[in-house]
Amino acid sequence: MSYYRDVARGLVAGQSVVTKFGYNKDLDTGASGETIRPQGGLYVPPTAAETLNVVSTSAADDNGSTGCQYLRIQGLDADYKEVTEDIFMDGTTIVTTTNSFIAVNRCVGIFFGTGQTNAGVITATQSSSGKVLGYIVAGVGITQQCIYTIPVDHEAQLNKLHLEALRIAGGSSPRVQFIYNTYVPESNGIYKTIDETIDTAVNNTYILDIPYASETAHKTTIWIDAVTTANDTAVTGRFYLNQYPRNIQ
């Protein structure tokens, strides 16, 4: 534990802790399930970098207004290099980023008005493909998506996985299957490396500690899907990675 605390504090050169968290409060039945992210649906990794169209459903998310005024987008460019862009919000009017993104690892409000959070739903959508890469629920202030792409020339190890499921309507106790996916662009392959099921009649939580995890290659995208046996199921997920420079010899 002291080692991971030191990494998180920036005391171990070249290494960092990545924490990803997300939820889907309205998971419905379906053979393919949905990704753990607020907007639902299945995540499909983008194949090209594009500028992002950023907009809110509320006019209050505007520079000088009461909602989110200033937004930070953290992601990767066409070469999977880390890129961060800060933009002034313009309410329900689209603001297009200067940079192109093939992945968004986080969107977060960095300055708010008197409302102290985002008033509406904020989306960051690829300008050509129409893929939504960032989605902030009203009143949350930060993306809640169990999706992460590893930057170029870095590798990562999965240290811990925390999953929860709960039925939010009706009286049944669903079984929820969780699938940990990795997409490697260099092979164009999607690999399902963890597949676990929670029976909510027995428990609601699954925790996996991995002391000797194998390396996940650079440019790999990680995300978690969930499949339920009952509509109106709420699922949450969180995973922790130790990220470090790629060992090139």
C-alpha cells in the first residue's frame, strides 16, 4: 500500500496511478449490454482523431454565467500522445476544440459560476463521426465513464477492479455480467480479459485485487460493459491502473 501511495503522490519517478470510475443508472436487458457510462449504449473505440464539438443542454453553462464556465478536456491525439485543452463554454452554442482527439480520458469543469456545477448535460462529440467521447451529467462536474486509453510509449497494470449492481425498480434480483474489454489498435482486436457475474440475490459487490497483473500495451483502450437480466438496473464500476513508461529495448 505504501508503494501505491508514493506513486499517487508523485514520489516514484515516471509512474502514475490512474483511477477510472463510472456508472450507468438505467441498464436494460439486451444481449450485448451497455458500457458503464451515464449515457448508456455500447462504447466503440474511435478509429481516427477529430476535433470535438462541446456543448451543454443549458444556457447557464457559459462563460460569465452560473454554471460551468471553463472546461478541461484530457485525452490523446492521432499519435496517442497526451493532449489537454481548456475551453470557455458557450451554453447551448457549440464550441469546437483546436486539437483533434482519438480518445478522451476525462472532461472536468475547472471553473464554475454561483451554481458551483454544470447546469446541463455537457457533451464532447467528434465533429465528423458523431461519436460522443465525453459526457457530463448535469450537476456532476466531471465525466463518469469506465473508459481509458493508455498513451503512446506507456504501459499499465490493472491493480484493482470494483463493481456493483443494484435493481432500482421492481422487486426482482437481477444477475449482472461484467465484461472487461481491451482494444489494441495495432491488431484491431478486442479482447475480453475479465468476465464476472454478480447475482444481486446474493450480493451486490465484486472486488478483484491483482497483485501480479500482466502489462497492458500502449495505445490500448480499456472499458467495462455490463449485461443484466432485468430492466432498470444500476451499475457502477471503478478500476485502478499503475502506469509507467514503456520498456523499449
